Amino acid sequence: MSENISLDYLNGLIRTAEKKDKKIDKILLGYKAYYFFMSDSEFHKEVTSSALSPSKRKYKDHKIKVTQDDYQVELKLHEKWSG
């Protein structure tokens, strides 16, 4: 299993992106990473209460995309437009 599979790591990625004024488009999670995170009560509660449909679920107000990569944990970012 990858060393990046922890809720602290995911939360750190989100905090870092927000500090750098980046807009998070999606959280990309491999299907095994998603399964691992769903065993965490904090993550599970927030994600399952965000939407009934698994394809529309969010974590910390960011869409989750489950990918075919086993343990992928990364953010798809967009630069914030100034103006």
C-alpha cells in the first residue's frame, strides 16, 4: 500500500492547494484508496451525507472522482482567475 494513503495526507493536499490560492476541481482517488478512506468514520460521514448518488459525492465541498488506479490520491487543480 502507498504511504500516501492517509486522511492527514489528503487533508494536507487540500490545505496546501488552498494556501497557494488554487481552485480544486476534483479529488482523484483510486478505487482502493477510496475504499480505504471510507473506513475512516470522519471521511465516511462527510462523503455519504454529501449526496445519495456515489457519483456526486464530495469531501470538504470538493467533488470526488474514483479512478481505476489502485491507490491514487491527488487533486485536479485550476488556477484561480484574478480580475
